[in-house]
Amino acid sequence: MSLQDIQARIHIAEENAGRPKGSAKLIAVSKVQPNERVEAVLEEGHRCFGENRVQEAVGKWPDFAMRYSDLDLHLIGPLQSNKARQAMELFQSIHTLDRPKLAKALARLAQELGHCPKLFVQVNTGEEPQKAGIPPREADAFIRECQDMDLIIEGLMCIPPADEEPSLHFSLLGKIAVRNGLSGLSMGMSGDFETAVALGATHVRVGSAIFGARAYEL
Ligand SMILES: *Cc1c(COP(=O)(O)O)cnc(C)c1O
């Protein structure tokens, strides 16, 4: 599939859901992909990309930024507090705010740097022990805690369990967002982005369907 194909499928899903065209943003997940493939997508005019490791992103995006303006970079993988500064300097959005210690680090840096990326709280909707994210029942309190630190929370993010119906998880994420007055929903990947758009995703994170299979998994 090409970028154009995926974008077209998103537009159809938006239309079917009675949503305005462009209301679900396509984040092209470029982690691990060779630079030539990423560059091809940049050449098509796409500017919105997702990475899941700070180190990897810092190694490739500053170079691209010299040649392509208006990049919109999203961190979609785990963030250690000691990499928070680098992440805040590179990314326009961080989708993986999932614990008080990280919230405190981001709040402190936001003061110091005078700016803050858009923030999404990651919710572990499947309550999987190996997965990052705040448990659903603790989400409301954590969101409030972040807001009390003057962090602006754009929305919520989830990665449903691989072997479960994703729509249940997308619906749950949507409910938590609504009751907390949040408008952003980062959900949906290569296999389920149309379902996510139907259930209100404002950001879908699509990697392999655009770039082809990754040479290795992280
Ligand atoms: C890798 C990754 C994606 C993209 O996955 P694909 O199945 O290749 O579309 C989306 N979200 C997160 C958090 C990821 O780590």
C-alpha cells in the first residue's frame, strides 16, 4: 500500500462515520525504516511522522529537518525521564505520558524551555502487565494530577492487546476521554485504523501498511 492508498482509506472511513475530511490525522510510523523509504514519503509531501525511540529519532530527524520544513513529529514509544529534555526539543507531540514521575519531569522542563509538546496520556486499556500505560481506573486521577501541574493534556492513547477485538478498547478510550473533557484520541494501527476512525480517532499511527514490513522489531 502507498501513502496515498492509506490516506484515501482514512478519508472513506471519515466519510462513513459522518466526520469531516481530515479530522483523523495520519501519523506515518517510520521507526526502523531505512531513510530512503522515509525520504520517499517526505517527497510525497507528507510531514507527520511517528517514532518510538528517542535515540533513533534524534539520529535521523534533525538531518531531515534541514531539508524539509514543517515537520510534525510524534513520539509514540516509551519515554524515560532522563530523555525527556531531548524528546521535548525534537517532538511536537508525545503520546506516552504514563506516570507521575514523567509528568513531573515534563512540567519542570516546560517551565524551563517555555514550550511543551502536545501531550497524550497512554492508557493500558487491556491492563496487560508487560505494557506501558496507566490502568483505566486510575486514568481520571492521573489526568487531573497532570493538569494540576499545568500540563495541557491533548488526549489519550492506547495500544489494544494483540489478540482482542480492538473496537472494545477504542470505545473504552473514547469514554475515558469524554468524561475527562479531552478531544484527542490516538488509536489505530495498520490492521485496525479504519475501526479506530469509526470510533473517533483523531490520530492514527500507521507504519508497516505504508512503509512495508520492518526489517526487525524493536
Ligand atoms: C510500531 C507502532 C505503530 C505502527 O504499527 P504498524 O502495525 O506497523 O502500523 C503504532 N503505534 C505504536 C505505539 C507503535 O509502536
